Amino acid sequence: MLIYLLRHGDAPYSGMAGERSLSAGGKKDLESVLSQHWTELSGLALVLCSPVLRARQTMTVLAETLNYQGSLLFDDVLRPESSVAAVESRLGSMLEETVLLLGHQPLIGKILEYLTDQTGLGWSMTTSSLACLDVTAFSRGCAELKWLTTPEPG
């Protein structure tokens, strides 16, 4: 099974109440990273996405950049405050061979570290970062990191 991990695009904090929105630079970074992996991502069977605004906006960029028309589920299990155990429980019942998890730090980094059993690797998941994992089982150390792409410094 291939699992792709995508962290939402840049969404600066502001003094205003409410959810954060993607910046223009965040959208541009996402388009660049996703375009680099268009071929690999064209085989996606499912995107599981956090329901938080910046993740939903990232999903819109993904859909437009990749012309993605596959299955999409918004799930609280990918909110920033969720746990790896909750994600593991959710994915345990899925049969898809290629899944993209679209979420936030610190959760997305914790998933990367858990699956690869590589402490500290999770902080590599800056905004708009995309990782590809070859997973034998959703369990500690049961995945090989195939690649990790971060946006070019701009």
C-alpha cells in the first residue's frame, strides 16, 4: 500500500478570530510540489482530509492541480489534535491501495515518524510538504519512506 502524507499549505496566523486561510504563496507552493508528482498521484484511490479550512483549501488546490476526481472523505481523525492511534484505527478498515492523508502538524509528522520509526523526521513536514511511504501495515516501523518533497525556499 502507498500512503502519501500532505501537510496543508501556508496559512499565516492573524489576529482575527476564525480559521486560517491559505496564503497566495501557500497555494503556489502546493501547486509546485503536487505538479512534481503528478504521475505518482494520478493513481490515488482516496484522499482523507482534515475538515479544517486550510486543509479544505489545500484539497481544492490538489483537485485543481491534479484534476483529481476520486474519492474524498473529510474526517476529524486528521485534525491537528488527533492521534496516530485514531488514524491507525480509521485506516484499518480501508481497502484502497493508494491513499493520501491531508492534515496538519504535529499529527502528520507523528504519522511519518511512527510508520518509518525514525525519530525527528516529522519536523521535515513543513507546509506544503508531500511524502510517499510504501507501507506493509499501518504500524510502527512498517513503512519505507520512498521520497519527501518540500517547497523550494522562496
